[in-house]
Amino acid sequence: MIPGSEQSSRPATTSRRALLGAGAVTAATFLTGSTPAQASDDTGISARLAALEEQHTARVGVFAHHLGTRKTVVHRADELFPMCSVFKTLAAAAVLRDLDRHGEVLYRVVHYTEADLVDGSDQTRAHLADGMTVEQLADVAIRYSDNGAGNLLLRELGGPTAITRFARSLGDPVTRLDRWETELNSAEPDRITDTTSPRAIAGLYGRLVLGDALRRPDRDRLTTWLLNNTTSAARFRAGLPATWTIADKTGSGDYGTANDVGVAWTEAGDPVVLAVLTTKPTLPDASYDNQLVADTAELVAAAVG
């Protein structure tokens, strides 16, 4: 467990190194795109997810895969949903893979002005006078979902479409980013830009945390940032079992859009790749529905775990 992590109150059943290595063999099949075994619907999860959608006037997308049991839950897994801030993990990973070679980029200080900052930039605004290193920007983009940091990472990469190219390089033909923070969170129904699917984004996170998309030191660094995430206390960290260890990233937008994506390790150390994407296409001014994400995660954990 990472000292200072929001998860530090959760029981630590295995070391972080053991968690990072868990599922390496079974991950290979899942992460290379072959179809994983489907979970039987003995739990009635399809009907329960449909009931949650009706109860919350929402559309819910789920892809979850337990790499030990190979049980899988899918619900609207190939439909498009607004991506929102879950892109920030991809931005940090792209910096690690494509820009940094020997630490020279991570440790470079980036200076910026008030004009570079948007709503939701508390961490970057606090360092307006002295700037932040690229590593610090990646950290706060994931840990606090800082929007200014997200945009500055995109600037380092050459703009939002760098995320689309990064996704394509990892075999994902679906995920795309077209705009900057905070416009990318507008989440209008039927929008194609700035979207992903539950299956696609779960596959990307799985490859980044459990696969070989990054060198081991970079994979460890990215996973540490995700383990230290502070924004999902009312989402995955409220819905998944208290004994699971969670490395995740949230995203939120208009139309009540509330997402959470990541990798969780069961008490036994088995990894579960999980994406829950939700939106309320008929309610443009709806608030983020954290409870919907937590309830969905709870149902999915029971079905696969």
C-alpha cells in the first residue's frame, strides 16, 4: 500500500510489487484482444443493471473481467459514452512512453500562466508562480483530476488528438479525444467526439497497468498514481469490497456523466479490469450520480469476484 494513499485504511493483503505482477499469465489472452469467457447470468446482473438504469434515468455501460476466474460482465460494452477525465491516465501514459526516455522530460519544469488554467485547476493554480515538473503534472492530473494539468500534458503531447493516436497504437479503434478541458466534458447525446466504450477503455487500462504497453518502471509509476487517486471515494471505493485494492481514474461531465475505470485486486491478489461509464442523455443539467457508479460496481464485483 502506498503511504498517504486514500486507500491506506484498507487491509493490505499483498505487496504492491506482487499486485503489479498478479495476473501476468492470464492477462496475456485478455489484453491481446481475444474474447474472454462470459459470466453466466446466474446472479441476474443484466436485469439488475437495467433496473438501475430505469431507477436513475441513466444509460450504464460496463465491462469487467476477472483475470483469475475469466468471468466477464458486459452491459452496453460496445456503445459510445463520453470519456471525460479518464483520458488523463492515457495522457500520462503517453508522456511516459513517447516523450520520456531517461527522466529528462519528467523532471523538466513547465511554466504556465493564468490564461492556461481552466475551472478545476486548483493544484496547478497553487504552483502558478514556480511551475510544475511534467511528473508533478501527471501526478495531479490523475490523483486530483486537475484540469489545468490535463491540458498541459496535452500541450506536451501536441494536442488532444495525440490521445487518439496513442489509443490506436495500442490496438483500440474506438477511443478518441478531440477537445481540451473543459469543453470535452459537454457529453451531448449521440456525440462521437471525446468518447470511448466500456470495452475499449477497460482494455487500455488493462494493458497499461497489467500488460507490456509500458516499460516496467513506467508501469509502476503510472500504477502508483492510480493507486493514490483521491476522486473515487464515492464511486469504486464505495462500491467495491473494502478488502480490494483499487487503482482507478474517474471522469465527470454534463448530462450527469459519471465514470470510473481501473484495475482492482481482490483480497487474494487477483486483478479485475473494470470500466463503469454512466450518463443521463435526457437530463443535461443532472448532477454526477456517484451512487449509480458505486451500486453498479457493487453488482459487478459480486458477479465476477
